[in-house]
Amino acid sequence: MSSATTRQPKFGPGDEALAALPTVYRADLFAGKVALVSGAGSGIGKAIAFLFARLGATVAICGRKADKLEDCADKLRALSGREVYWHQMTIREPDQVDALLTAVWERHGGLDVLVNNAGGQFAAHAMDFTIKGWNAVIDTNLNGSWYMMQGAAKRWVAQGRPGNIVNITAAIDRGLTGMAHTTASRAGVIALSRTLAVEWAEHGIRLNCIGAGAIESTGFNNYRQEHVPGFYICNPMKRAGDVQDIAEAVVYLAAPSGKFITGEVINVEGGMMLWGEFWPAGRPDYFKVE
């Protein structure tokens, strides 16, 4: 795995800043609604959870690291004054997904919005992937998202209630050099979401995706630090997006503003797909300008 050998200070806003980021949405937009956000212990997932809590939702969060989830839940309770359920698990295990969803239904009587943010990848050139590394990314991003989607959908249909799924994927329209496993898994989630949007429309279930570009968050710590400066010039805006850009796009799709949108991908990437200059694993010598 390509990662920084020494960790730099965290990228992205701190918790106090997250709670105060400007939003275009009214404070009671999700009053009486329940939102489940996976991978909410840090980064983009945490920002999404914070925004749903600020907009009146009862929030449930899940992820792999109990300490981060507990800390996030404490801050969400303080922010919203409402119960926040956290559940340590991995979306790669269908039994753990089932236990999570069962617990959410038992606690809240149902779910209104599922945000599939949990996932994983690392920057490396395709020739260097190991079988284990490739399978880990595919299993988490594609299979894990599927387990969450099907599990929630079965419960919605059994209850006779509508559902709303937003999958956080990546902006992959032109591929993503140095992230072949990510493009394969995220493309699978996008195609799957489009298929399910048709199959599950009769049940009132909408599914959409966010194609994230270079978004400044704690996730930047997972890359070699010499490559990170390139993340800020990988689009014609010549800057990285922020976590609120993704959170507000999720809300747009989950709220009544998105009631006639299903099977779509909203790319939030500053024009990166037009620019085509993103090399998360570093530009090979062959492509370097002398």
C-alpha cells in the first residue's frame, strides 16, 4: 500500500468547524427522518453525518474504528440534542451488515436515508497490485455497498415504505490513473445503482451516486505526501474541494429537491474529468515533462 511514512497534520476542517460550515439548507429539512451514514468516523462520512444532524435528522453511524465512532457520536449528540446510534462493523461482512441494519430498525422503527460512504483504496500503479490488495478494495467498495443496499431495500419493501440511497463513489468517467481497483469497484457501484434504480422504482426506492474528485479531508493522509500537492491542481479550478461540497450534494439527492432523480451520478470534482490531470500514485517518468 502506498501511504505516507510520517503523518502530517490532519487535512480538512476540525469538528468545531464542521459544526459551523455554511449550508444552503434549512435547519429542519430532515426533522423526523432517520439517516444512516457508513464510514462516518472521519473525513467525508463524518461531514455528511454532521450536516444531516444539523438539518434535523436522527443520525446513525457505522464504521470499523470504535474510538472514532464514539467520539463522532458524542459530538453529534452535543450538536443536535438527539440520540445518535453508533455501530462498529465492516461492510465487507454480510452478517455484520445484517446486524447493523437490524439494530437501526429496532431502535428507530425504520430508516429514511442510507448513505454508503464506507470504502477503501490506496494509490498504486496497476502492475504493483497484489491479489490481496485488489480483492480488498473490490470486496469493500463493491460487495460491501451491495450488502448495504440490498439489506436496506429488503426491509423497506417488507415495511411498505419508500427508501433513499446515496452512494459515495469517485469521479471515474475518464478512468483514474493509479487507482485501477477503485475505478473497477466504483464503476460497479454506479452500474449497479442504475440497474437497481429501475428494478426498485416500483417500491419507491431511489438510488443515486456522488462521483467525488479530490476532496480535502483526512483521507489525504493516506497518500504519499509528495503526491498530495498534485491533488490541488488536478482540475481547472486548481484547488481541492471540501467535505461540505460532498455533504451538500448528498443532501440535495436525499431531500425533496431530489425526488425526481434516480439512477444518476453527480460528479463533484471541479471539472477534473475535463482536465484529466490526476495522478494519485504519482506521474511515471514516461509521462513527466522534461
